[in-house]
Amino acid sequence: EKDEPGEEVRVTYRELLELTCRLANTLKRQGVKQGDRVTIYMPPCPLAVASMLACARIGAVHAVVFAGFSAESLAERIRD
């Protein structure tokens, strides 16, 4: 479900796997490798879930930050 009540997106396991693999390959092309730290700053959606799974798939440590943080608060969470 999205932030707005009544809004939902449905994906199949196959669609989620394909999206996860594409994102993992994109991250690898950008130089992300096992043990790297990645911060995901996205609203709750299937793409955010696939991003978390893509990081796990390549062995990158990830932290999730949803919208609503001030710039200072966001910077602090990224440093942590």
C-alpha cells in the first residue's frame, strides 16, 4: 500500500524478482559492491522493496529513510 489510503500496487513474485535483478545490476554498474553502504530514500512502494532486495542480493548494507526528515536529520541518518 502507498501513503494514500486506498492506493495499492500489486506485483507478482516474478515481477518483483525481475525488478530486483535489474536494480542489482544497475547498482553493480554504478560500482556498488558487497559490503558497501547504501541509503535508500524513497516513499513506500514496490520500487523501494525491490531496492532493498537488490542491495541484499549483492551484499550491500542498506538503510531505509522515508520522506519527512529535515536536511540535517537526513544527513545524520546517512552518516550513522
